[in-house]
Amino acid sequence: MACGPFVGIGRTPESRTSPGMSITVGAGDATEGLPANIRGAVIEPASAVEIRFPDATVLRVPTFAGPEPLQHVRFYAAQLPANFHMTPDNVTSVFPSWVAGLDATGNVVACLAPRTAKNGISALSDCR
């Protein structure tokens, strides 16, 4: 999901010096044990995550708490349609255009627009 510092998780001497990410995204095809899915981590103020796909479909999912060592991070996960299939040839047509963490009043508090992100970080305005 991420290989850099994340807001709310302590850094170690081995951590990158880049700013901490506020949201991550990973998606996968169905396997024998799991359905096609999308998942990630988001900063603590986010109570929901909105995911926009290239075809303009929007999926909104609630966040949930992680284990105690990660109490300042929220997580999200959702099942994708059974026909979701990502390949190197179609990734830009099926992978989310952006994912946004929303607070309880619907304000964007975290954004990741993978095609324009720098070091896993996007401006909040990229998620609208």
C-alpha cells in the first residue's frame, strides 16, 4: 500500500525524509481466497473515503480503526465488482483517478490522485 512515511505513524532512522502521506490506495483482482478489492490507510480525521474511477463511478466507504499501535490511522476496504480486472495494459482505465479522505462534515482532509502525485502526496484540490 505504501513504502514511505505516513502521518500518524512514528518515523524511524530508516524512514524517508519526504513528507508523510495522508492516504494510500491498493487494488487487486479476485483470487481464490479474496474478491476483487480496494483498500488503504488514511489519516485519523477521515470518517469516510471517496474513490473516483476513470469512468466517473464514485464509491464511498466508511473508515475503521486499526490496532492500537496505529490508533492515529484509519483504514478502508471495499469489495469491487467481480468483473474488475487490472492488467498493465488497462491500469489507467480501471485504477482510481483519485481517493479522498472525508471528515464527518464531508470536507476533503486527504487526497491521492495517483497520476499526478509527487512522492505519494497530492493537493487536496486534486480530489474534486
